[in-house]
Amino acid sequence: MTDTLSSSRISAVIVNYNSGAYAMECIKSLLQQNIGDLEIIIVDNASQDGSVSLFRSTFGEQVIVIESQENLGFGRANNLAASVANGDWLLLINPDAILVQDNAILTLVAYLVENEKIGIVGPEIHEPSKSKHVLPRKKYPSEGRLKYTSKLKALPGNYA
């Protein structure tokens, strides 16, 4: 493992809306990762399932919980978390995702470190309930609608 990887801080962001039971398993899988410095940020989109209390009572200071009084939606909630994240790398993870390998995040970060022209990566996704494996896409489905903003300047590579 390179110095860059071992000294990197990862900020994992979970957007939650009434999916507390799923998010609990997701958080547990994040905490099992072989990462020295992991920050877990949960944005709760005004859930009514007791998620916020559950996160705080179970994980305490291991997670940062941002409570929204309204459902911000996925994009705005991720942007809110990113604005407070302290990591060198940002991981957006759905609350129903579980990392099955304890080096999954470091594998993704290592790929980014080794390929400086790449600014975003995704893992292979296993959906056991559907007996399905989904490989990452090379192009984001709505990339034609992605608008350039000054916040994208910090990303490696060029905006086309």
C-alpha cells in the first residue's frame, strides 16, 4: 500500500430516507473496511422510521448525522454531505449497499491514485436477490445533462 493510500481520509456519504434497517448494515460494512481514517456522514431526508435515533444510539460519534427537516432528494443531500466532508476521497454509497470485501474502498481509491486522469470509479455490484452482477458503466447515463460548475474544477481530468 502506498503512502498516499495509507494516509488518505475517506468520507463515506449515505443518503437515508426511511431505510434505517438497511443503512445499519451498510454502516457496519463500512466500519469493517481496512481504512485508518474513515468519516461516515449520513444525511437523513426527514425519515419517519426512527433512523436518526437508531444511528446515534448505535454508532455514536462513529458517524456524523445531518438531519434535514425536508426530503432534499439524493443529489442535494449528497451535496450537503460533501460540503462538510473532510476526506481526500468521497464515497457515495446507497443505504442498502453492503461492502463484502474489507478492502473494497481501498481498491477503488488505489485505482484512482494509479490512474490520475480518472476522477470517478464504481465497483461491481452483486444483487443476490436477483442473482445478478452489474458492472460499472463507462459513461454515466445522464452525462449529457451534467452541467459544469466551479465545484468540478477540483476533480482531476478535463471536462468535455
